[in-house]
Amino acid sequence: MATRSLNWTSAQLIVIAAIGAGYWLISAIVVWLAGSGSLMTALTPAGALFLERALGTVGIAGASLGILFWLGANRGFGGKQANSCDFQCRPVLDATSDSIFFLDDDGKVVEANDAAQNTLGLPAGTLEGRSFDSFIAEVCDDLPAQVDSLTQLLVEEPTRRTGPIRVVAKGEQGEFPAEVSVYPNEHGRYSNHCVFLREIRERVDTENALQRRESEYRALFEQTPVGVFRNLPDGTILTANQATLNILGVDSLEQLTGSMRMQDFYVEPEQRRDILRDLLAKGSMHNVQVDIQRPDGGVRTVLSSGTCITDDPEHEVIIQATLLDITDLRETQDALKDIDETLRTLTENALDMVLIADKRGRMIYCSPSSKRFTGTEPADLLGKHVCDLVHDDDKAVVEKAMKVGSRHIDRPTSLNCRVRRADGS
């Protein structure tokens, strides 16, 4: 084992000598007051009790020497402990990817690890002595009241652990987003504050990408002509897009979510109960036709589809649904149906033979009066070519007229031809 040595200073030796001289003087005064001659006689080696006073002085000096030796040894051992801890911690500090700064009470850098120098792009040894605020371009998060900078935070609240604080840091290569955490520190030769600075460029890029995507989905949500909304099973409406407001005839989202329920809009309330029961049982529904009663009294017909969401942290079940307004389409279909019924009534009761053929000339409809003209049941004529009913000498004229008609469907064509009956007449 290596021998531990102490380096004595002149001040320490003077202290030991002063303690011995003081004891000698006090003992001489005691002898003099006891009546053993004069004070000067008591101070000399020839004075009374000289041997006792000499031994006492040596004992006091020895005790003082022991105390100083103990204090010095412990101070040296403590320094070795601190240096040993510094030696062990240094590789850890340099191995981490976070930038670590040790600051004094004025917020100036006492020491920094390798990552700090690499992150800021500064050579080794150029960080010490600089204010930590010189590496901060902007503090993005709110600091405590009456605090304008990180250095001021260290000075006014030295024992407070703070962070992470979002900042924009700056180095030789420009500015970059980062997070700063401040920890009070008492360790060996290090300073009173330990500051961690973590570059978060990739995280910020990811957050920005998510925000852009959310904005895109929000725009799609608001601009789609299909009503999209979320509601709870009890009918509470959580959110809805503008198309939903238009379909339901509601002026604002606040009005819809504040005082209205989905069941308020059903013309037939029992239909909503049936739909909700099936939806909760199956988890989804598709294109269910519903008549919606608007606040102004108007009725709209919609196709509704929905899905149950069960992974929301705030609600057990959320219903996400869509509304497609088909009122105009339904009215058009109803009108076409009426026209179809009218035409069918006319053709079914017409005395003239009415045929409908496809583009190839194949008959797809024959009125009941066809039998009187052709002698064949109308059903037996379906699928045959129109010219099969025409006299051979007139087929060319009919075929030409049908070609012209297929090219100019807005021009009716009239012609005379002969029809051959089933019996040949």
C-alpha cells in the first residue's frame, strides 16, 4: 500500500508553536499567582515546577499536532473520494448523447461533456466561462413568474428542479429545437447546477408532420359533402362537420352539441331505438335509410352508416356515423317511378303495338296489343330482332331507319312497312 503523506504549511506549524507557548505562559502565571517568586522567574527554566510545565506544553503541542494530522488526513481522503467519483463519472458523462453542463451560481459553464461540444459545434475548452443563456435563442415554454431566462431561474431558485423546458438552442451550425432540464447539484469539484440539454429535432419534425396530417384530415372532415359526426349511445353529440349541420338544419356546432340529441331529429323515434340496438350488438351498420326532421319542420331523407369505437379513454362507447342526404335523389327516383307507371299504363292499354328495342334491335318490351298485330304472345317476341316481324321487302328500309335513329336519338323517324304475322299473312 502506498504511504500517505501530509504537506505541512508554515501556518500550521505556527499554530502548533502558538498553542505550546500559550500553555507555557498560562502555567507560569499560575505559578506566579501561587506566590512562587516573580512572573519573570516563573517564566524561566529555573522557575518552580519547570519539569511539569515542560511536559504539559509538549503534551498540548502533541495533541494539537494529532488533531491537525487527523483533519488533514480526512481532508485528503475526502478529496481522493471526490476525485475517484469524478474519475468514475467522467466516462458516463462523455458516453451519454445528452449535452450536460455544470454551471456556477451565476449560470456560467464550469464544465461540459463531449456531447455538449458536439451538439453546439464548438471546440473543446471553449464552453467554460460562458453564460448558459448564450446558447439559448428562445425559451418556448412558460417560465415561473418574474423569471425571464434560465440563468435568472438558477439565481433566484437555486434549489429548484426544473424541466423539461422547450427551447430553441443555438450553436455554430445554427438554431435547433431542444429541451432543457435543471437539477441542483453538489458533487465533488462540480458546480451547484447540472443542466441537461437534449436535441429534439427528430421529435419536432414528427410532431410537425402529425400536425400537418391532422390539419389535412380536419380540412377533409370539414369540406366533405357527407355529414360526419360522433355521438354517445344516449344521443349526446360530441362533434360534427359542417355538412352534418347543413343536413340537420342547425346553425352552429355549439347549438348542436349543447342542447340537442340525435333522437331529436328522427321522424320515427322507435326507428332510432332499433338502429341503436342493432348497432351496439353488431358493432356497425351500413346505408340505413332514415327520415330526418329538421328544426324548421323540413324533412330530409338520409343514408346513415356507423361504427362503434370502444378504445376511447373517456367514454365506454362512441358512435362514429355518417349522413348522406339522398332527398333529391329519392325525389328524382319517385318522379321517374311515376313516369314509368304512367307510360306503362299508356302502353298496356294502347290499341297500337308498342315495342322497345335495345341498341342491337332486340325487343325488350312488347305491349299486350302486339298479339293482335303479330298473332304471337308478347313474351315470345322478347329477345327477337325487330326485323323478324317485318316483310322481307321492307327490312332494308327498317334497318336503315333504326341506324339513323341510333345516331340521332333526338329525331323521331316515321316510315311505312309491312308486318308479317305468325300464320304468314
